Amino acid sequence: MVFAFLIALSVSFLLNGFFTPLGRKVCILKARAIDGTQGISKLGGLGIASSFFIAVVFVFFQLGIFDQRLAFVLLALALTFSLGLADDILGLPPLKKLFFQFLIAVFLAAAGVETHIYFLPWAVNAILSVIWFMAIMNAFNFLDILDGLASGISILCAATFLYISYVTGNIVVGVLAAALLGSNLSFLRFNFFPAKLYMGDMGSLFNGISFAVMAILTSYANIGSEMALFVPLLILALPLYDLIFVIVMRMAGRKSIIKKSRDHFVLRLVDKGMSVPGIVFKMCFFNMIFNLVAVALLIFLK
């Protein structure tokens, strides 16, 4: 786990230092949400994903635990990254992007990466898994709206999954979490306000599917404990809250729920005059509280 973290940390730092000017040269750019500042590279997701894959593949082969299901997981992560990359370059229509997300989610469920809620039939577990994958992917995609916000939340969630993997003895989740922690930690160096680099859809969707997979691969309690269902929901509570908030606000305003708008909770705080660093610190603080409650609940259930 330590090696996965250090490899991802160092490779991400080197790659993102390179991708910051490269994005401007090849015109893969994004405007800052709060003021419309143009010309900011959005190749950060390439650094996050590349460093993650280098770290996890190396460590998994060293540990000798690379099996078929893990190969399917990494393939799904690569497909999600590719979808985000295509969207960043080509600007995919929202419905087409949702359709490809659905296919990736179905692929994961068919590969056996699905919830195992004991009191629900297999078909319901499979459907819930598809919904879960799509929800978390889009939750982190929606969250990537302020400098340092998505990466800061990702760091906290990855650290929480890393600790939970230690408590539960889950090596696979531990390696995935350590690599994602390292890659996002280095990225934050370039993404904090005022950002020089954005993760783009390739990074936010990649982070989202990674957390969705880790949540399902983790065993939280013995069979028969319904309270265990709240652990992953608490870990990812803030991204899920923002997703639900945006959808509800758009529906209330009779807007399309899949088209961009300023209905995000954090953008409303910006409009009220709060500073971006202040908002990010507050959101990270609340996320940390949810993460600590999740860990406490896990320890209680164990």
C-alpha cells in the first residue's frame, strides 16, 4: 500500500507538471466556473489516471494477486477514463455520455462487481449496483466545479477507504485507495485556488467510478447488519448530497437535469460572496466529519 501511494504520488506530480502547459498548447482547456477565466488546462485527469494505473498494476503484480475480476475492474476504470477523455476533447452530448456510463456500469455488474445486500434478490442487487456506479460517477463529475474541491474531497475519501481497508484486511481496496490518494494529492498541488490545472471529465469520472468500485469491494460488517449499508453512504455523503441538490434544484426550476447550470450548492455560496478557498475548506471539513462517522460506525459494527 505504501509503494502504491508513493509511486502514484511521484508519477502524478511529474505528469501533472508536464500536462499543465501541454493542455494550453493543444487547446484542451476549461474556463474557471466562478469568473470565466479562460485557458486553464484540463489534462489533470490524465496524470491522475496514468499514475494510478502505473502504481496499482506494479503493486498487484508484485503481490501476485492480479486475477480476472481485478482485470475487469481496471478495464472498467480505463473505459471510464476514455469516456471522460472523449468528452473533454469532443464535448459529448449528455445523453450519449450517460448511455456509455450505463454500459460501463452494466459491464461491472456482469463481471461480478456488485452489491451483496443479503435481504435483496440478485436482480435487485444488480440494478442497485448499476445505479450506484452511475450515481457516484456523476456525483464527482458534478463536484468538479471549484478549484481544489473535487480533488480535496477525493483525498479525504481515499484516505478513509485506505484506513477501512486496513481495519478490514482488504488488500485490493487498500492498494486502489493508496494509489488514488497519491495521485490526487499531487494533483491538488496544481489544482488548488487559483488552479493551474483541472482534472476534466476524464479525472472526475475516473475518481467517481474508482470510489464506487472500492465501496462495493469492501466488506463492512457480518451478514445481518443492515446498518453496514450506511458506511459507504457516509463516506461519499457530500458528493451524493451535491448531486441530489443539483437535480432537485433543476427540476424545481423546470430545467433539464443533464444540462449545466449554476444550481450547485457551492456555486450558490460563491454568489453570496464566500471565497473559493473558504468554501473548499468548509466542504472538506464537513466531508471529514462524515468520514469519521463512517469509520466510527464501521468499528462499532466490527
